[in-house]
Amino acid sequence: MVDKKTPNSPEQVEWRGTMPKRKWSPLKVLMLPVYALQIITGEKRFIENPLLGSEKLNRNGLHIWRVKTAAKIVESRRRRLQHLIPQHERAFFAENGYIERRNFLTPEMFAQLRSEVEALRAPAREMTQGKAVTRRTPLTPEVLKSYPAIRALVASNAWSNPLRYVGGFKAEPVISVQTIFGTETEEGKGKDPQTDLHMDTFHSTVKAWFFLYDVPEDEGPFTYVAGSHKLTKRRLAWHKRKSILASIRGDNGSFRIPENQLHLLRLPEPTKFAVPANTLVVGDTFGFHARGKSVRPSVRVEIYASQRPNPFLTVVGLDSAILPFVRGRKEVIGWFIEDCLARLGLRRQIWKDIGTAGPLDPR
């Protein structure tokens, strides 16, 4: 199941069985051109694409080719966007994989923005993972027109430039007010899977958190393993082992790593962002990150953004937001598609519509 050259790899302890080989149905044969095309997209799920999930192809380097190629392309795009942030931030990001800006807004602007968020009532949805609940209120044009301070933030270069540089695209991200209702961290059925260190996918992606309240160290702060965005030889070897295992058992491509195995990749302990209100953190979530553990029920409110275009695009400015109806509505369009697929029985409903709500309303 894993290469004999790595008999003591953690994955050999992790994996104790085999899955039967997946058969090629007639439908999968017809879908072969689509599966082949997905190799040069952001598709990451090993279980749904028999080429991406081929043990033989991944033993021969398919997954590693995708990882290395996407990494080279994002570095090329970032070089073309380096004017967007100061040199010292570029150097810090290159070493650590994230950008942190405290006292992001002036006290007056921040006070106005936070009061608008507290008064905000708009269509929202929730997702449950374990016993933790994440609520998102998309900041669509219809919402923003009533909240000038929030609108000014998301329209500012100070907000958008770090996201563009880290993500490597001059593209509009998905933006929402996010509320995380955390629970006391526990193991077993009620565990929040976001508390496990993981990478989002096989390529660089960007996420941003603008924290609206102080984040205590023991109430589920965002955590990030500094330097884990780098594609070292050890990281590549780890990826090959993980891709082979994912091919055998079927996986969604968001690889996880126990904290006690970070030293095998020569990585430090995670950094906990127990930060004051008015702090912006922008991270490359190819690096290992997680929601920190909490000793009590907690509530974290932030303005959240994410961006994940096709990692194999070499251009920096291609963006579906050039279409009038798409601009500012990427998240609600994604939810509409999810609703349609769920009604057809083609996927599980993840984000539940809760109607009109405020970010600070009880879960």
C-alpha cells in the first residue's frame, strides 16, 4: 500500500487494510475525457475521479506532478503581483506562509464597522461539523449598500491586495461575515474536524480572517504551522505517500497530519493567532492549519474571505466576477448550485438556509 522504501512512514501505521479495486463502469468510460481534463483543474477528490484516484498513476507521480506544477505557476503569478504589498511582507510571507496586520483600521473606522456588523441582518446559512457550527452571511451588493463601513473595507486595496498576492490572482474572493460557534474540544463523534491540522487542497489557496473581537488563546483560535506552505523534498515525499493512500481508500484530498508528526517534515509547532480585535490574517492554506482547541463554548466573529480559481491558470486577471450578476455573489451562486444538486440527490446538503439572521444571533 505504501512504498517499501519507507517502512516506518506514519501512513503505514495509519493504514491497516485495503479497499477493493474500483471497477470502470460504462459511464466512467464515457466520462474519461472529463476525468482527464480535471487533471489540470483544481479538482482534488481521489474518490470521484478514477484517474486522480489511480494508485498506479500516483505511484508513478501524477499527484506529485500536479503539486509541483501548480506551485511553479503560483510563484510566477505572485512575481507579477509583488507590487501589491511591501517587500518586508513578501519576505515574511515567503518564510512563514501568512501575513498578519494588527490595528488594521483606524479606531474610528473599526468602531463604525463593528457596529454595522452587530446591526447586520441578512440571509445566512449554517454548516455543522461535529458539534461546532459555522454561520456565514454573504456580503452581496444588496447587503453592502446598507452598510458603508463594511462596503469601504471590502472595496479597499488594503484589504484586497494581500489576498491577491497570496492567492496569486487579481480576482474577487468570496466574502462573508463568519460566526463560529465553537464547543469544548472533544474526541469521538462530536469532534470538530476543523481542529485537526490539514491542508485545504494540493495547491496554494488564500483565506483571510479579519477578527472583530479579541480572540482568546483557549477559545478556538486560528492556528497555522509557519513555513508549512513550502514545497520541500520532505513535503513532496509526504505528498506521494498520502496520494497513494488516498488512492487506495478514497479521499477528498484535504490531507491531515497529526501535530506529533510535524517534526518529520522539519516543521515547528503551530502558531496560535490569539490576537486582539482589528487584526487581519491572510494565509496560504496549502500550509497546515486548523481551528485551535477550546476549553469552553465560544463565539468567534470575523469578516472572512477565500479564493480558489484554477491553479493551472497562468494569467492573473481572469475572473468570473466580470459578469454583472456574478460580482459579489459567488457564495450565493455556489449555494444555489448545491441546493439544485441536493434536490436531484447528487450530493449532500452542507449549508443549511436559516433565513434572515444576525452574526451575533444565538446558534
